[in-house]
Amino acid sequence: MSKVLELSDKGHSVSVEALTVAYPHDDRLLIALQGVALEVQRGELVCVVGASGSGKSTLLNVLAGLERPTRGRAHVHGHVALMFQEAALLPWLTAAGNVELALELRGIKRSERKAIADELLHRVHLDGFERRRPHELSGGMRQRVALARALAQDADVLLMDEPFAALDAITRDLLHQELERLWRETGLTILFVTHNAREAVRLGDRVLVFTSRPGRVAHEVRVDLPRPRSLDSPELAVIAGRITDRLKHEMARTSDG
């Protein structure tokens, strides 16, 4: 999914101002997001954490142009690619074919697409699996293909909606390393949604903690730990623990209300 939106402040890749999204639900409006404000600098990796139903996915859908705001504004400067929890690969195409399709949609010539797709799959360490179809790949491999497909879109901003949530811990940690490596190499701006505080601290320059529905930014946590980071790091665990406590507080506040 690719979309170009203009942003007046060239220092920001993502800017959200007073964003509210509401849906009709029975005889009333269900408010998913209310008054959300945030900014992401160009080249930053920012994680968003929140409980289920806090509007995290809705935020990404608005930024990707898949949903419209009820009120407020959401801007992305440059091209956008969106990665989901499921790889959403076309099952009748090979790994390379799925990546080549993204290149074709960009208008890349047929004679050039195979070499570019193979190079992108090489970057996510899938050499030798170019001709495999999705059902022949593990869950982690399918997400690597999805990441290569996102890179094929020549995106400036990568929106990631819990892309590693369904994977086992070891595979997830390996993909954390791959994502961080690609982020450093490409200069991408990444907005990464997760419900896992440790994952957020492992990856993010900053972590934005969302309230329960209606979602908004309740806290911002800057992560100053040196990279690369380990999920087993005591320092990481302390920060993740504080974020988890804040999430519990937000959930309890909503329940009490």
C-alpha cells in the first residue's frame, strides 16, 4: 500500500494533530481514537504500545490512507508501506513473485524486476528460497518476504502492525535484529505497533503508551539504551516494566470509569 501525503514541516516524517476516529456502532458512535497528537522525526523508529482495542491499528490505517479521520489531521511525508501481523502474501506466487508484484505496481520494467527482487530477498537472508511459495515457508520466512515486499515499494515510512506477534520468541528476536539492521542501512522512518513492552523497548528510540479506548497518547518514554539491545538486558527489563505498569494503570482507570 503506497500513498503520498504532503507535510509542511520537512523534519517530520509523520505528524498527527487532534486525530479522532469514530465508527457507527448500533445506535451510537464508537470512538476508537480521540485527540491523538504525535510526531515522528525522519529516520526515527518509534513504537506504540497499548491494550487491545486502544486504536493502534486504526492509527496506522489512517496514516496509510485506508481510513479517514472523523476529526483532526494525519500527515505522512513521502511514500508509505504497511506491514500486518499476517504476511498477506499471494499464495499462488513465489517469494520472488510477491516482491516482483510490488515492483510492477511501482512501474519497474519487467527486465529489471527479477534482479531487484532477488537482491531484496538477499537483504532479508532468504537466498535460495526465491522460488518457494508461501505454504513452503515458515512463519518467520513469510514475514521476511513481507518485509522485502515493503522495501520493494521504495517507502520512506514503514508502518508495522504487530508484524512479529504470531512468531516464536527465537524467530521474533532474529527478526528484531534484521529489522534494526535494515532500518540503519536504509534510513527508513518506522512506526511500529505492538502490545509487547519488551519488544517496544528492544526496538524503539521512543515508546508511545496509548490509553485504552478511546485511544490517545498517555505517556512518552525515551529509550536511551545503546544498540544493539538484548531482550534479556536488565536495563531493558526495567524500562519495559515501567511501561507495563503504565498500561495496567490505564486499563484499570478505564475499568473504574
